[in-house]
Amino acid sequence: MAALPASASELHASQICLAIRAIPRGATRSYAAVARAAGIPGRARLVARVLARTDQIVPWHRVVRADGRIAFPTDSAHFVEQIEKLRSEGVVLKNGKVVRSNSLDARLWG
DNA sequence: AGAATGACAGGAA
DNA sequence: GTTCCTGCCATTC
């Protein structure tokens, strides 16, 4: 039995978590793309809020900003951690930004 | 109730 | 190509 959502946002949070888990290994998606996959286009900031609050196990490191940049400050521990995980999955990073040259992934971004 | 904040995005300079 | 400013939405003070 699913728990009763205390608010509409928590219902979306579930969808957001699923959308993030659906990201293939070695691929990255923008917050807007995740929001869109979750059925709430335009709520990119809501995705960020959910990631910051949820205690669910999700590949949060695969979610980056629209320009491919990491969402954390460069001096943050999270910043390094995210890069480490991405590189571990074969994601190529260029000057602190994610390089997306995969033809198939490029389509998924649209 | 009003103002400030945040793991963002898009357009302009 | 990068940097800065504004807009959006939900939560928090």
C-alpha cells in the first residue's frame, strides 16, 4: 500500500525519483529534463528541492544543470563527489562541465 | 501576510 | 564562447 501523499509535491517527488532512477548509467540529464520526464515540465527547481530533501536512493550525480555544469560550488565536497561518480561511469568532464557527445543521448535531451 | 531563499533555465550583454 | 540578470515555484522565516 502506498502512503498517502501529504501534499501534491510529495506525489511529484515520487515521480521525480523514478525519473532520475531511469537515467541510464553513464548518461546525464538536466533538472528541466528530469522534471519533464516526471510529468511536471518547468518545475526544474522542484527537482532540485526534492533531491536535497529526499532520503530515497537515487543516482543524483547524473543530474546536472542545463549547461552541463555541476550544481554545486567548485569548492564543495559534493562537487568532487559528483564528478568522481560520473567519471566512474565513463562520463567525460571538460573544465568542470559534462561533455555530451553521445548521439543517442543527445536525442534524449530534447 | 510579506519577504527571502534555493542542487534551475533562458535570454541578453 | 562566457557572464549577468530576470522569471518561476515551493518552502521557510
